[in-house]
Amino acid sequence: MAQVWIDIEDNENCGYYPTQTFEMRGIPETGSAVEVDELPGATDPQRIVGWCSDGGGTPCEITVVTIGDSGAGESRLIKGGDYGVRVRPATAAESWSIDAPTERGEPYILLDSEARYRLIE
């Protein structure tokens, strides 16, 4: 069975996160961003991009895939680049920035397997 590996070295976006391995149970989808209607800790729809080390931290491709999750059975994994992912309100219009007060960094996002999302090509 195919696996997804996440290994984040120390960085400004989300800090060090030890290697995690997930068993894929679906076909990965990729895009420039993904929007989710319901994200824990947020009241409005959120946009998520991958975050890469290029140029000291820039947006990059994002991947969404259904994975096996020992606690929930299945979950949706949102995986970014070698610096993790960045999250902000979907209504934000400014350029992505590590210094933006409306954004936060995460190593990855796990959603309920039934969570609605929109992949942005």
C-alpha cells in the first residue's frame, strides 16, 4: 500500500515536526490551494497552501488524500511542502506572508473524511 511521509525540519512556518507516515486510501489530488468550509478553531472558510523553503518561504503545491487514521478510521490529509502548510481566511486578498497576522503555519492538516473542500487548480 502507498504511503505519505511528512518530515518537517525546523523553519519559521511551523518549526520542527518529526517524521510521520500515513497509509493512503485514495488517490492524491494536487492544486495550488484548497479551501475548507469547516476547520477546527475557525469560524469562516479557510484557504490552505503548501509552504516551501524556496526563497526563504513561499507558497507551493498542496496535496489532499484520504488516509487511514487509527482514531477515526479514515481522515483527509492536507499536505504541503517541506515547510508544511499555511492557513488563513478564504476572504484574505493580500499576498501570502510568514509575517501576516491573519495566517498561521502547520506541519499538515487532518480533516474528517466527510469534510467538504474545494481544490484550486
